[in-house]
Amino acid sequence: MSEEDRAAKAARAKALLKKRQQKKAADSATADGSRVASPGVPSRTSTPAPVETSPPIEQAAEARDIGDVFSGSQDTTDTSWLSSLTRVGSPPLRTETSAAPSHAVKNTSRTSNPSDAAATSVNPSPLHADNNASLEKVQSLTRQIESLSKDNENLRAKVHTLEGFEGAAQQAETSLQAERKRVEELQSNSKREAEDARVAQQKRSQELRSSLEKEKEASLAAERKRSEELLSKSKKESEDALQSARKQIEEARSAHQNEKNELDSALQSERRTVSLLVTEKANLTAELEKRDDLESKNQELEDLLAIEQTKVKELDSQAVRIQAELRTITQRAERAESKEKELSEKERQLQLTTASASELRKEGEETKRKLRELKEQVQNDDRVERLENSLKHTHDRADELEFQLSKLKQAHTSLKGERDALEIQLSENSAGKEEISSQIAALNAKLAESVEKFTTVEKERDEASQERSRLQALTTSHGATIKEHQERLTQAAAVLATNARQLQTTQHELKLALKRAEDSEKVQRDLQAEGTNLMLSLDTMRPKIVELTDAKLELAEKIENLEHALRNRDSFISQLENDLAESRDNMEEAETVWKEKVAEQEKKHREALSGSTDMQKVFAELQEELNTTLASLRNMESQRTKAHQEAARRLEEIKVLKDEAQSQGEELDSLRTEVEARRKAHDEEQDFLDSAQEEIEALRADLAARENEIEQLRDLVNSPIEAETSSLDDEMLRSIRQQHAMELSSATSQIRALENTVFDKESANHRLQKQLSTLEDQLTKLRASSARPGLESRRSSGSYQRPSQPRQPPLSRTVFDQVISAETMHKRKVSLSMLKARIDSEMKVANSMSPQPPSRTLSPVQSSGGHSQHSHSRSGSGTIPHSRRPQFLDESHVFWCASCTGDLVIL
């Protein structure tokens, strides 16, 4: 609503108020003197906060005809007259029940408020923006009806007080007729204003629709941009991951080629050693040729050679089998490498899921930020404390999630350590494999040597007979070595079998890991869907935000005293946000370090060729961690649903708190007016005291002048008198002395009367200060009750009524009629006794200087019997004859009391 519309409404309301006051003054002149004036409509109008209500037909059904206020009927069928009335700001909606006896009207009006508030708080319909205009009109009309019903209540109370008087009843009937005429005039005025309000409301609804459409389009464009950026980021990350995987595959291939080259060089060196052995065997054959006498033993050697040939064939077959097994092992190792790459990719996917979780966390933070904006929009309302509590709960939940992430990081570090141990075991296994390959190469070399020996033996049978013994020794040694090699081959076969089993287990575990990765992808998709749902819910919240901004503009005029507390809370929230930002930065740094370490571990892991039995434990722990992450994600989902429910509940509480804030604002205004009235009375009393003090000072000046004259006369009396003075002069002097004594007594009595009035005014001032302190206590209690977040949050908007404060008793002249504390009573008695002592001292001085007694003596002040009594003595030792009157505040007029506590009393 624009400022011009508000100003126009305020002017119309003021004009209506003036008309009503004039009519009330005319009616009150004809009515009885005991009639109580009806309360006027507040001069300042305020548009009520928009409330989600049912369609206008249902609301109009609940409204009452203006004639029912006076007739008592409850016919709610005819609501056609409501459409022509305007919207007028007034207190919250309160409908009246059926006409009851005059003494029960107030109770019925108080108890009808919760039902009305419950009837108006209905779930928002899709046509809420279109129905706001008609609903606000109905609300304004019902508020007008309520103001008129209050007038009716006052009139009924007057009738109840005037039941015993027939003439007064007739006058009340005439006043009722006048009120009915006034109501009819108000109806005609409201019809004219309704048309203006309807046109303004239509304009406002069109502007709101256009603004809402613009905001929706902007939000959709922002969401699209954000989704495109996320997709591009995910594509870039996947491409980077593929490139890194390809690089790692090429590095593994180069390492495998290097290992093959090393094996070839080892085989060449072994062949060289075989050639050296062949030369040695040639020398041996030369020696065997020299010995021809061993031909008889050639047959035995041939048999032995046949046996050795069979053994050599067996060794060849074993070597072929070992080579085939080595090929299968290499193939399995390659498969294991591919599976390890797949595992690394799955780990990357897990990292992506964690990144998506962090993005979702950021989205949650954005929702929190939007909630903070809502909270800033409603910062003048005392409901901010509840929103702060909800924000604290969300911060606590974020802390719990961060704690869970820290646990996951710790588990990841433990997994890294286990992965390092597995890599060490893999390196040891690769070293064992190299040793087995070297042993196999040695066996192949020995087989080649045996073949060469067989050929040399066939050529040099003659020489072999001579060296039979030596050859037997050589054959026995070769047999031992062959047995050793066979044992080693069996061990290598067992190791290969265990490696094959381990590869099978790793394949099974890789399948399980693939399934888990698929589950994590599904969870990620679900989270993305939840993010879209959250954005849709935020779109639905935006019209409510617009309504809350309107409510904020209206409540800003009434809750100015709460701004300081809300600013402190906002500063506290900003501190919490800074702490959260720092913690997030720390988390991001830790994630970067973690990613670097993961990259290093992945490089090391790609170099591994086979697994071990400890991989089962690692995968089991990974499964447990995935289960925990899934459980945490489910908890997050449940927490989000709870947060949605809490947001809806808090919106309802916001509606209730608006009405409470209005009622509390009215109470604060009434209390402020009372405080101002009391302050004005206090200022008037203070002015009266000041005037009395000035009169006392003037009288004291007159007394001083008269005392000076008396002293001059005494000087004349004390001076030597001539004998020729006549008796006429003596009589004149005596008459002057008596006249001065009378004037002194009248002045002292006047001073006493003025001091009594001053004392009465001080007592009245004290009572006013007490009343001000009680009112300030009530204000602090009201502020404390409005600041408490948990109390009175679920009460309806109209159920709270301001308790009627009892009127203070009228100020009286007597002090002891009021209830005064013992300390104040004691101080007053002390001051009165000091005043008496001062007047007595002055009278004694006057008596010592003049022979005539004073015309008036003061009686001592009687103390009340209910309080503790003690005497007060002066510090002076008595009256000292002096040539002039003793001045105030000398040593003879300052008093102390040993039993008194508090300030020093000085007269």
C-alpha cells in the first residue's frame, strides 16, 4: 500500500472520529451525569497483517449484520451490505456472540476471539492473491462491527446501572436510537469508502502478481544457470578423471615393458653362463677321449642317459606348464589392474557424491540465508527469537553433519593406512614372483646344460668311460639340484594357486563395490530431486515473504523498543555465520589435502598387481562406512522434512504473534499515556513546591527584616535613656514590641502552614514516584513476557486482554492515611522534630532579647505508636545569646541520630 493511500485512510479515520466524538458529546449532554463515555476509535489507523483465510463467502458467513449488535439476533444470511464497505484499520478480529444480559457482555466478547482466530487461519488456497481484497474488506467491516459492539457494551453497562430508575432508562433508549442513526450514517460512509478501497486493492493485487511473476522467472533462470554450471563442472571432472586413468594405464604398460626387458637381459646373462659351462664340458670330453679303457661302461652310461632324458622331458613339460601359468598370472594381474582402476573410479564417484553432499549442504545454507532474510524482514517482531532457535537447531544439525564427515575422514585415513600395507604386501609378492622367474630361468639353463652334456656324451663315449666316476658325481649333483628345482616349482605352483584364489576374491569384492557405487548414484539422484523440491518450496514461500514484508511495514510503527535487542541478536547471528564460514574454509582446506593424499595413494595403488586377504577386511569396513553414510543421509532427509514442518508451524505462530504484538502495542500505548499523565501531575506538584519554597524564602526575608528592626529597637532600649523621656515613649515602645511579637508569631504560623503544605506535596510526590516505579515494573514485565520465545506462542490472536489496572487512590492531605515504610516514617519524624527544635531555638533567642513571651508556642510532634521511637539531640550545647538571629545551617541546626540509617537529615 502506498503512502498516499495510508494518508487518505488516516484522514478519513480522523474525520469519522471527530464526528463520533461530537455525536457522543451531544448524546452525553442529554443522558444522566453518571453515564460513562464510550471509548473512541484510535486516531491512528494501521493496516492489519495479511492472514491466510478462507474464501470471502465463508468469511462473510461469519460476519454479523450491524443491526444484530442492537437487536441481539444472529442472522448471518444477509451479507450483501458488506461488499460496499471500506477497509478501516482497527484491532484484531473479534466477533460478538448473541445478545446476553448486560453483565455478561464482556466475558462473551473475550471468549469469542480464539474461535474467530481459528476460523480465519485456514490453509492457503491457490487463489489467495485474488481473494485478499475481499477478505481484507470483510475484516475491516468486522472490525468496524467490533468497535460498534464495544459502544453497545458500554451502553448496556449504562442501562444496567440505571435499571432502578425509569426516567434514566427512557433517556438510555433515546441514546440508543441516536446511536443507531449514527451507525446508519457510518454504514453510508463505509459504503463510499469500500469502493475506493476496492479499486486500490485491485491495483495492488495486479502489482503483486506482476512482481511475483518476475521473481519466479528470475528464480527459474538462476536455477537453470546453476544446473548448467553443475553439469559442466561434473563433465569436466569426469574428463579429467578419464585422462588421469589413461595416463596411469600408460604408466603401468611402460612399467610392464621395463620388467620384460629386465627378464630378457637376465636370460641372456644366464645363456652366457651356459656357454661357459659348455666349454668346461668340452674340456671334460677331451679328457674322456683320452681314456679308452672305459668302453665297457658306456652301456651303463647310456642307460643312465636314457633315464636322464626322461627326466629332462619331464622338466621341459614342467617348464611349459610353468610358462602357461605365468601367462595366466600375468593376465589375471592385468585384470586385477583393470579392476583396481574401476575401484579407483568408484572412489572418485564416492568423492563426487561427497562433493554433491557438500553442494546440498551449501543449498541448505542458502535456505538458511533466505530464512535469515525472512528474519531480517520480521526483525521488529518478537517472533525472531523462535526463528533464532530454529536457526540454532539447524546450526547444531550442521555441526553434527560436520562431525560425521570428520569421522568419515578418519575412517578414510585408516583405510589409506591399510591400503599402504596392502601395497607393501603386493610389492613383496612381486619380488617373490621375480625370484620364482629367476629360478625358472636357472632351471631352463640347467636343462640346456643337460642337453649339451647328452650330446657330448654321445660323441665322446670313449672318453666317458674313463671319467665315469666323475660323471657319476656330476649326475648325482645334478639330480640333487633337479630335486631342489622341482621342490621350488611345487612351491611356485602353490603360490600361484593362492594368487588365483585371491584374484577370485578380489573380483567378487569388486562386484560388491560396483553394486555399492550404483546405490550411491541412486542416493545422489534422490538428493538432487530433493534439491529441486526445496527450490519449489522456496518459490511457494515467496508470496508469503511478500506478505511478511507488508506486515513488517505495519509493525514497524509499534515495536520500536525491540530494535536494540534484535540488532544484538543479528550481530550474534552474524558472528555464528562467520564462525560457520571459517569452519567451512577449514573443511575445504582439509578436503584439498585429503584429495591430494588420495591422488598419491591412487598412484601407489595402480602400481600394485595383486591383492591379499586383508582386502576383505578393508572392503567390509568400506561397506560399513557406506552404510553409515546412507544412514546419515536418511537422517538428513528426515531432518529436512522436520525443518519444513517447523517452518510451516512457525508461519502459523507468526500470524498469532502479529495479533499479540498489536495487543501489546495497545497496552504499551495506554501505559505510556498513564505514565505521561503521572509525570505531568508530578511536574505540577513540583511547581507548587517550588512556589511554596519561594514564599517561604520571602517570609524568611521579611522575618529577617523584622528581626533587624527588633534589634535596632533593643539597641535603643539598652542605650542610656535620658531622664526627661516621658512615659508616652515607653508605652509606644511596648506597643511596637507587642506588634512585632504578633507579627513574628503570625509569620511563624504561616511558615509552619507552608511547611505542612510542602510536606504534603512531598508525600504526594513520593506516592507518584511509587506509582511510576510500579508502572515501570509492569512495563519491564510486559517486555520480558513479549521477549520470551516459548510462552504464549500458541494462544489465539484475540484471547489476550489487558488486565484492568486499579485506580490509585486520590491524593490526600494526610500522610499517615497511606501505607508508608518504617524508614520513611522515621525520616519524616526526624525532620519534624528538627523543625520543632529550630523554631524553639528561634523563639528562645527572641525571648532572651525581648521580655514579652511569644504569642504562640509549638507543640511537640507526636509519633505514631506502631514505629520504633528514639530521641534526636542537637550537636549544639544550647542557645547562646547573640546580638542577631542565628542563621540557617549553622552548628545549632545540624542534627545527627545514632539509630538512623541512610542520608543525613539537615534542616
